[in-house]
Amino acid sequence: MSARRVAATSGSGAKSALAVVVVLLIAVGMMLLLRAQPSADPFDPRSGAPDGTRGLVLLLERFGADVDVSRSVPDGSDQRRVLVLQDRMGDEQRAELAQWVRAGGVLVMADPESPIAGTPPPGVIDGGGLALSGDVADEINVPLGQCDIGSLRHLRGLYVSEGVRFDAATGSAACFASGTRAFTVLRPDGAGAVVQLGDNSLFTNRFLRYADNGGLATALLAPQEGAQVTILVGSEAPATSADIGSGEQTLLDLVRPGVWMALAQLTIAFLVFAMSRAVRPGRPVREPEQVPIAGSELVVATGRLMQRARHQQRAGALLRAELHRELCVATRTPAGASVETLDDAVVVRYGTAPGRVADVLRTDTVTEQQLLDLTHRIQEIRDLVTEGAHP
């Protein structure tokens, strides 16, 4: 094998290795920068999955309710209603929520396993298979039964996949009852009330459309247009992709103080450097000013160069054309005006002798003396136009 072939083989191997390294670096960078989108948690009000509750939010907004999702208990005891689909609160937040209810708030607790609901009795409501015939009567497995809550008496029944019934204590109102137990129990608490439901899955996207599940949600949370509803997810709920961009902190709040101090030091250093470079010690130095050169002088210089090259006729034509252009501009005459028209315009505006401008513009130059005479005559007319004085 020749030396040239060995060098070519080793060079191609190095290029292949470099390409492999670049591809690996790009792959690692994409793995670090790109993240798989996390799946939404069950009962997430922003999720369109079967176990999400995005459909509930849209339904309430359809009936004129103002719905917001929050991790904290709302302030004040206004007409706002709070819905808890899954209790992910700490003891401190539950105490804060109980105080809010006693101040006049209405809480709809859909999670039967929440400590706020107490200990549910044994006995589970089994929904069995779904009836997809479209007839509400075939979908109901929790009939209305005895109902003491006036806003729910118009409902016919619910479909519950797996729920419980609570004991209706003395002083409480109940609906969807069976004997002494009821699926919905309303307990007064101070100036407010707690509505306890025996299942939270009936408000998910999968089961909201069956029976009167949607009617129960609107009757409890949006009884009239303009109702304010807060879906409380709890302070201990894990952050999801929907929480990106939410919260009260801005981008400036996320920057550490050390970064601001470093930027401030760099700014001060730049200002000091700029000031030190801007100061010029010693006396002011007078710099020569640029001498403005008129365009006509450039034309004259060009004509003189042509004169030196013995292009007298061409130089004369150039000087006459430049004079014609300047006089058209000075007298506001069209650029294509004839010599007679331009001569009349100069006579009227500057009082020159009739035929003076026409004679100059028609003068042909053959010799150097003729070109020199033409230059002097053009300069006289130009001075007259520049000064704007009559002879």
C-alpha cells in the first residue's frame, strides 16, 4: 500500500470518528433539553383525559360560572363555592378551609375518603356495565329517592361507577337516599355549609355525560349565572405541566441576588472604563475642518482633465450640459426645456441680456482657447445665479 493511500485511509477514519462524536453530542444535548410531557393527574381540571375534569370546567362556564383553579383557600366569605375533587391538603389547610366554611362559604366535597367527610360506612355502590342506549332511565343506578335539598329535587338520578352512601345525621339534609343513608349529604357549619358526595369520579370527563351527573354539578356549583367557583387542588398536589407560567413569582424573582450583584459590578466597570477612555488630558486639539466641495467644481475639474487630454469638444459639451441642468433647477424650468425657453427664464428671473445664455449653450469648442473662454463665461453666469443679483 502506498503512503498516499495510507494517508487517505487514516484521514477518512478521522472524519468518520468526528462525525460519530458530533452525532452523540447532539443526541445527548437533545436528551438533556427535551423532556417528555408528563401525564396529567386524575381529576385535573385542566386535563382532557378520561379521568380529568376539563369537561366539568367547560360545563360550568357554559352556565355562566366564573371558574378558577387554585392551590390555596380563597380569601373572604363571599358567594364563591369551593369544589374539592380529591383531597390533597395538609392539616393546616384543612383547618383554614373549615374556618372559611364557618365564615359563610359553601364547600362541595366530592372525595369520600377525605378526613373532612369523616369515616364512610361500609357498602359500596357498584356501577357495573354502562348502558349506552342514551336513555337516562337506563343509565341511573343511584335514583333520587328521598330528597331534602330543594335545588336537587328536579334531578332524576345519577350514574356512579363506585361510590358510598353516608349516614344522614340529625340536622342534615340529604338526597339520593336509601333508608338512613344518602349519597349526597348537606351539613350546616356555622354560617356556611358542606355538601358531601359519595363519589368523585362522576364529575370526570368519562362519566359526566351519563344520567344527571352534569345536572348535579350545575345545581351545586352554578345555580345562577355569574356564580364564582374555585376548584381547590390542594397545596400538596404535585406540580404538572399546566402549572408552568402560573403562580405569583415573575422571572425577576427567580434570579438569585448574586447574579444581580455580578451584573451591577459589570455595569459599574463598564461606566468607569467608558469615562476613563472618554477623558482626553491636555489642551483641546483643534482639528482641521473639512472643506465642502461644490458639485460644479467637480464638473469643472473634470472638464480641465479633458482639456489636458485635448478633448476640448467633449469637455465643452459636458460643461454646457451641467450649466443647462443648474439653470433649469434655479429657474424651476423642466429639465428638457429648449435653449430659447431657458434663456427667457433666466432673463426674467435674473435680468441677463437676452440671448446671453443661449449663446453660451450653443458655443462649440474646438481649440483650447475656445474651451477656456467658455469656462469663464459659464462661471460668470453661475456666479450671477448664485448671488441672485441683477447686473
